[in-house]
Amino acid sequence: MLWLIFVSIMANDITIADKQYMAKILFTREKLDQKIVAKKVGVSEKTMSKWVTEFNWKKLRARLLATKEQILNDLYEELDRLQTAINTRPKEQGNNWATSSEADVRIKTTASIRNLETDLGIGDMVESGIRFVKFLQLTGTMDQVMEFAELWNAFLLQSLKKS
């Protein structure tokens, strides 16, 4: 688990900002309980509760549940419902074609699908990094894990600047 990295870091003196960052990841991304996170990063439960409330981590945690696949599935279902509505109309004079507003919705929805299927967003990059860190934890040394985590973090920060 990702928290293993953080626990090993805890042996060193780290700033409160570092603890807050680790707590955010463990709470939002790893879905750990507030009490457990507080203990792992070395802060009080009261501090952890304050961070969760102050920085709206519960909302962020919920947002992270909406995966790319779920969004794509919803878009495909939307297209299917639109096509079904068009196909079930009485086949009178020209009534079996999409209206201009339906055609516009179809164009925008297919564009959204194409973007989601082809673009690599920051969330995808973070997910890839986390998966690789988990792999390294099983196969590599702690030094390799830490080196990769630092390089990946720098890469993500650079990517965010370009966005």
C-alpha cells in the first residue's frame, strides 16, 4: 500500500505540510479511516478532523470515486438513450432523424468520449504512478521506491505547470 512509503518517511523529521499532504493522500486516495490516518502520519485525531473539514477532503474523496471508466460508461449510455429515443419515434415524414439539438448533443457527447479515451489526464498519470509504486514496494528496495516517488512527483508538478 501507498501508506508504507509514508510510514518509512516518518522515521525522518518532516514538516506539518508534509504530514498534511500524506494525510490527504491516505484519506482521499487510499480511503483509510481518519483515526488510522492520524496515527500513521503522527498527528492528533482532532488535527486530522480539522484538516478533513477545512480542506473538504470528504468531497474530494467522493469525487475520486468517479473513475474515467464510469464517466465513459455514462456517456455511452447517454448516446444509447438518445439513439433509442430517435429510433422509437413514428417513422413519418423525416421524423426518424435527429433534430438539430439532438445532433448537437450527439456531437458533443462523442467528442467527450473521444477526449476521455485518448487524452491522458493528470488523474491517469497519478493512478499510473501509484500503481507503479505499489509494484516497486513488492519487487524493489525502499531506496528505489523513494527515488521513483520523488521523480514521479517532480514529473507531475512539471506536467501541471504545462496544463
